[in-house]
Amino acid sequence: MIRDSYWLDMPYTPSDPLSGDLDVDVVVIGGGVTGVTGALFLAEGGARVAVLERREVASGATGRNGGFMLAGTHEYYAEAVEELTDLYGPDGRRLAREAWAIALENHDLMAGLMKKYDIRCDYYRHGSYVIAMKRPDRGSHRDPLERIVQSYKLLQEDGFDVEYLDEEKLYEIKRSPLLAGAIWNKFDGELHPVKYVRGLAGAASGLGVLFFENTPVAGVDRNDRGLLVHTPGGRIRTQHVLLGMNAYTPQLDTRYERRIIPHRGQVFTTEPVTERLFNGVFYANDGWDFWRQLHDGPGEGGRLLFGGGRNHHVRAERGFHFLRRRGRPIRTYRGYKERPTRAVQKSNDRAFNHAFPHLADLGRTHRWGGVMGFSYDSSPFVGETETPGVHIVAGFTGRGNAYATVAARMVSDRLLGRPSSVEDQFETVKKVFDPLRGGIDAENRRL
Ligand SMILES: Cc1cc2nc3c(=O)[nH]c(=O)nc-3n(C[C@H](O)[C@H](O)[C@H](O)COP(=O)(O)OP(=O)(O)OC[C@H]3O[C@@H](n4cnc5c(N)ncnc54)[C@H](O)[C@@H]3O)c2cc1C
């Protein structure tokens, strides 16, 4: 059994670290889906770009996720409408509708890049199933079926192509007696996230993007000649920086400590199953549990991927905690550990075996963790930070495959000085994805 990501368990030769000084138009920090996509869009627009990655391309959350391409933020649609109404007033419903529509645009952009650059990454579009369990687990809604039905109605009213599946229909698909009902979002999909992002990196290199792996950025300074990015092997002078570091952003820019909170998620894969048991991706217990069958054979089959268990260990899986002492915020630090833990993996096993008793004997091949960046309102931070010339795309709250591409498009359009098709289409991204919003009080509000 391997204690690291199944997706990253493949041969790979990283590029050399930065050695010496350079001058480029844009420095991208972070080689995940955000950074690599941003670099590609910028290079397509003619910019000279360098990507600096502390480890290897796709070694962060991008190479450790479930590979789900889900529309929308991580809440039920009904909940997103309520939360956004709470935060932004009567516009909430429209903002929620846009949050889902933007994610669909993101999906189309990703599929377009796969086609344009011939990236083979096991992409399928069989939809997602957002499931209410008969006995909801810790931390989830007491009546998830009610939430599912409400969300289904709202999604339908708002023009999304969704279907409601009752217990009987769901049993035919899932073969689990524990499921009460589901929304089938037909537009969702799945992919192999490492094949995808390393494929994009290959395309970006072909357009002249310089990749420096094993190159940690130690700091970014601003003076009257622009920005200077420091690494152990050299410095890069530039006019623009794009922070594509998601959960790790606060390590470089402490102003984001209060906006982006690291949360670890843990996953395992089983040995391959020869039959095709499931098509599509499955999201249950308010998203605490999720699973799919991969497309890695033999034949039509593939191994099962199952994630979750975090709801039983919320404090341990959170990177920072904010406490108030004598009215002042104090941060307690637990770190950014990716290693899988016995406690969460045990909860994962229990949840899997409970849902699929007939599959409980399947051996586990890989167990791993990854660190996600959560914002207080589930929406990402997109745009220029308090430091002129330094831009951010981060805080996806478990939904990088829903927003990173569209957000990278938006920022790269701005840096290239051209109108943003994303901003033209979705005016509200400026309001909801505001890079300067939030802070400790907002985070406490979510708690
Ligand atoms: C278990 C799990 C399951 C998930 N499932 C899904 C899912 O199914 N669907 C979905 O949409 N999202 C999912 N997510 C979330 C998704 O993986 C992230 O939102 C997305 O990958 C973020 O991409 P990113 O490029 O912004 O960040 P990352 O992929 O984390 O990349 C950031 C990069 O920055 C680098 N870096 C950090 N500091 C520095 C520095 N100082 N110098 C240079 N480089 C630096 C890191 O090494 C890293 O490679 C999941 C996450 C986890 C952990």
C-alpha cells in the first residue's frame, strides 16, 4: 500500500530549478491547475512567463484531489442561495445562479483546452450525483433529502439540466441500500488531474513558458522598478506576479491568513475492479463523502476512489484555528501536512464499508491527503491584492476544478490588457470573488 497520491504514482522528470537572475513579464508562483492554466493563457496572449514551483508540477492539491468536475460551490444549491442572500441581500439568488453558471463555463474551458492541446486525461462527462443518505453522518444536515429536493427545484427553476432520482432509481445505479435520493447534475464530469495539468504544462512550455521546479519562492518585494521575486537559486524581475498557491498563500502573504484557511482532505483507492460499477461521480453527506470509479482498467473497469472522514476529525484536519483572547485574534497553527492519518483513513474505511458492504473486502492500493484552501463564503479570491502588480487566484474551498480555469482566464485577460470575457458575461464575479474581502470576523461568522 502506497501512502501517497495514486495520480502522482507515475514516472515524471521535473524541470531544473531556477539558477541565476531573469527578467519576464509575469511570474506565476505555484504549479497547480491555477498556476499552469494562468501561465498558458498568458503565453497564448504573447506574455513572457516563468512558473516557479516549490516541488513538482501538480504536487499540491491538484495532484491529490478526486478529479471531480462539479458545478457550483460546495454547498447544496438551496444553501448557497441562502448564504449569498445573507451576505449580499436580495441579489443572492442571482449570485448563486451565476456561481453555478461560471463553473459550467469553467468546465467548457477545461474541455476546450483538452481538445486544443490534445491532452488525454481520462475525461468523461457522465454527470454527478449529489446524494442524501438515509442516516446522515456527523456534521451533515439533519434532513438532507429536504435540502436535495429544495435544491433540485431551485436548480430547475434557474434553468439547469438536472434530474431528481428517488430511492428506487438510485438503488439501480448505486447498489447501496443507504441512499434516500439524489440530484443528477448531468453537466458534471471527471478527469485524471495530474495527466491534465502536466499536459497543460507541456502545452505551455511549447509556447515558451519557463518552468522551474523545486524552486520555492521566499518572498516578493516591490520597488519603483517593479517586483522582485526571490528564490534560493536566483531572482526574477517582473511587472506582475500571479499567486497560484491556493491553501499555501498565507505562507507567503500573511494578509491571507485570515482569508484562506487550510483544510486537509483524505482519500484512498482500491485495487481495480474488472466490472464497471459506477459511471459519474458521487457526492454524499453534504460532500463529506465522495467517490467514483476510475477508468484505468482492466477492460471497462477500474479502481474505486473514496474520500471523506473529515467530518469526524474537523479540528485535526484544519490547518489554523483562530481564537479570541482578551478581544484579540490569536492564530494557533497545525500546519499543512499532506500525509494520511490512521484516524481519518479508518473513518473513511468505515464509511465505504457501510455504504458498500459487498465491496468491503477490496484491498486498498493508495492512501493520501492534500491541503485545500477554504474561504469563509466558499468563493475564491480573484484579482489584484493590496500589493500593486501582485494578483491572486485562490480559496476554492474544495472546488478548484470548478473555478480555477475561469479565474485564471479573468486575471490573465486583465494582465494582457484586454476585455475579460468572464467579466463581460458574469458581472458579479467582481463582487463575489473580490480579492480583498473577508478576514477573521468573516471566518468566525462561518464557524
Ligand atoms: C482530497 C481532496 C479532494 C479534492 N477533490 C476535489 C474535486 O474532486 N474537485 C475539485 O474541484 N476540487 C477538489 N479539491 C480541491 C482542488 O484540488 C483544489 O481546489 C485545486 O487543486 C487548487 O489548485 P491550485 O493550483 O490553486 O493549488 P495547488 O494544487 O495546491 O497548487 C499550489 C502549488 O503552489 C506550490 N507552492 C506553495 N508555496 C510555494 C512557494 N513558496 N513557492 C513556489 N511554489 C509554492 C505548491 O507546491 C503547489 O504545487 C480536492 C482537494 C483535496 C485535497
